[in-house]
Amino acid sequence: MRTTNPIESTFSTVRLRTDKVRGCFSATTAITMAFKLCECAEKRWLRLHCPERLAEVIKGVKFVNGIEKKWIAA
């Protein structure tokens, strides 16, 4: 299942693996395994096409087909 929550999708691989082997790790090995799983998942992430517009996305600007949507007050 795909999600639009970037944090949830980032750590879904780690959560899946740590739930399967609960209780088999020390704190150090669990952190190491989580780091390695994140490194592997990172290879499948998509690069942003226009990173300089990221600030606008964070502010909540809406885009339609890559073009900023202007709202006209009525």
C-alpha cells in the first residue's frame, strides 16, 4: 500500500523487519540494522524534480500539473 506520508513510507521497511524479529537484538544491533535498512530503501527513493520549489510546497502552495494554482478571491 502506498502512502502520501513521507515519514511513514521512509520507515515502513524498518518497521516491517523489526516486527518480524522482535527480541533478538541488542540496542546497538537494532540501530545498526535500522540504519542499513534505511540505506537500502534510500536507493528506491525518487529525486525531486525541482528542489528549489520545496519551500513553496512546505508553505502549502498548491500546484496543478506542475504549475502554481492561483486563487482568485471572490
